[in-house]
Amino acid sequence: MLRKQLRLPLYALLACCFASSSQTSSGSEDSPLQNAQSHTMRGSPSAALRTSSDPPLHNALPHTMSGEARPVYSSLTAHEWGTFTSIAGRDGSAVQWSPLTGSTDLPGFVEHFRNAGFKLGLRGTVRMETPVLYFYDSREETVSVKVTFAKGVITEWYPRASRVAPAANFFDGTLYQQHADGNIAWDSVTLSPSLRAEFPRENLENHYYAARMTSSTPLRVQTPAGEQQEKFLFYRGVSTFPVPLSAKLTTAGKLLVENRSQEEIPNTIFFERRGEKVGYRIGGAVQKDAVLDPPELTGAIDDLGRELEGMLVAQGLYQDEAHAMVETWRSSWFEEGSRLLYVVPSAFVDGVLPLSITPAPAQTVRVFVGRFEIVTPATEKAVEKGLVTQDSATLKLFDRFLEPILQTMIQRESNPARVQQFQQALNSYYSSEIAHNQRRD
């Protein structure tokens, strides 16, 4: 889910430091934008709500408290969606960054690990965001659930879990030390089709609640503080596992995508946003590699949202689940910058995130979307302009990715004076983050 709005003073300080340095360094013109021509591809998403492989429904369609019909399933079904977020370096591989700092963008009732000894934040290459696990059942039933996270740790969850490991204090380099794979378990989750649920709610604008917009069976978890109710099991984490693909810009400004997994990447989208202009190019499946032209900025967010929903339904999600996922991530997936969105192969998901449910569902569907940030010349130019003009609002558009963006700019720059300016801006960013996290301790 989306991050908490960051602190404008941080970017104002960073920009001031850069601007001050620029006055004493030899100047040079901003890198020109690449103006590669392309077209925006559009199509009609699948309108199917259910597939022939779905478990059968009873004829009855009881209504929820809101009056909407809710399917009654003849057997236990589990559906899950989530996102793996990374940022590409110069060679196209996912680079190390701080996916998790001391701040959070979640409602206060969501639980998370305590006593983190962060300076910059928990370092990793992948931010696992918003896996939500839905259940569908025709009768009240109790299930147990366990998820293991390869090379990672679970950082947030709701409802309260029976166990979360490792439980030791975290610091910036935790994931680069020897440690067991992270895991989380709920020993007793009661699925209650007839439950008149009272889900917790605060800060009505939080995107967390969009995931509730499905016909899934409400669930209950007993805790020492009382019963917690929700429409799904929720968890997040950070890891260092290698993502299943690489993506880098060619000298012609095109995006070279290479599949590094053993399975086909089911679908890809190359997205770009500059201000109010957006564009996207649907690349389709990638068996080995593919070259994508940059999208023409003549697209529409609503069109892309429908395209994505169709892709998610094609992978096995119900229509309302696909819509809930897109609505949850709309303001993040479609924000300023360039990125590759791709459907993660299901076998890869099962490999890095093994899921165990007892009793075993008649059907389990897991659909994850990968988000791979791409540092393009346009992004570099926007960041540099924000630094020179002390435009903290522009820098805020790239907020949590600012560190790896500046690192990429330093690696690509051959002018020593400009390298020094970018390094000073990066040092200012580090100092501000450290000071912020120290104040929280």
C-alpha cells in the first residue's frame, strides 16, 4: 500500500544544499529528454467474472449489510494478490535501497514489528506490499495459515498473528546478515459467512480499505485484547531475493526486458507519467527477452486500469478482487516516473512465498504484480531540476526512490563537478533520514 506522505522540509533542505553547491561548481546543461516516438496500446479487458475452474456456487445469494449479493461457495476457496516493488540499477538488476523506513502509511490498528534500530531504514531489494488473502466458504470453518518469506522478514500484518519470526530487533543491515527466512502464522482463523462484521476503520482516505471491496467471507481472530474482524489476512515484508527479470534502457531509449526465471512472464506493461500526461505500452508475455518502445504520453489512467483488471482476471482473480487491487494501487502504480509492471509467474511466487492453509482449499489462486522502477533520462532531469531550483514538491514525487535515483545519476555522470553535487544531495538525504529515525527512538 501507499506510503505515508513524506516530509517536505527534507526535500527543501536537500534542494538547498544542492543549489548552494551548484553556485560553486562548474555548470552544465541538463541532459536532454529522449523523444522516441511510439503509440499507446489499448484493448478490451476480459469481462469474465468467473471461470469454469471456479468452485460451484449454491443457488442462494445472501446479501451483505450493504445490500450487495454475496456468493455462497460449496467448498473452501482461497485467493491472494500482492505486489513486489523494486528499482532497477544501471545493469537492469534490482538494487539495494531502503524499502522500509521508520514511517508507515497504514491505519493505526495494523500491527508491525517493534524496536527497530534503523538509521536509514531496513535495507533490501524487494518491498513486498499488500498481500491480502481472501477466503470463500459456505459454512463457518476454522483454518490455520502459514506464510514463509524467502530471504526476507515480515514487517506488518493484520489481524494479530499467532507467531511472526524472526522476532529479534531489526537494524538497517538485518537482511544482509545470516538469518532464517521470515514467516508468519495464524493458528486459528474462523471464517464466518453470516458474520455481521464490524471492521476497524480510521482515516477514511487510507487506501487500505479498498481491499475490502470484495464478496469474500468475513473472518475472525481471537486475541488477548478481544476479537479482531476483517475481510482478509494482510501482511507485508522486505527481502533480498532476486526478482524474476531485469530491465534496462538501451542507447536508443528502449527498454530491454530479460526473463531470469524458469517460467514465462505472463504479461508486461511499460508505463510513464510526466505531470498530467501518461502513457503505457502493453508488452505481453516474455519467454526470454523483449524490447519495448517508450510509451507515447497520450494514454488515460482509466483505460490502463481496465486493462490491468482484465489481466488480473485472466490470471484467476475474481472481477471484484481485480478491481480492489487496482483501486488499492492506483495512486502508486500510476504516479510520476517510469516503471515496468509485470505479472509474476505463479511458480516463482510459490517459491519465494510458500503458503500453507489447513484444511487445504479446493482452489487456491495467487496473483502478484511486480513493479520495477526505471530511472530514465526524464526522471534524472526532473530530479536535477528540482535540486537546482530548490523545488521540494518535485523531489517529493520521487520520495522513497530518491536515494537509488541519485545513486544511478552519480554512476552515470562523467563530470566530476556534477558528481560532487549529486553526492552532496545524497549525503543530505542520508543525514535527514538518520535524524528523523533518531527522533523516533
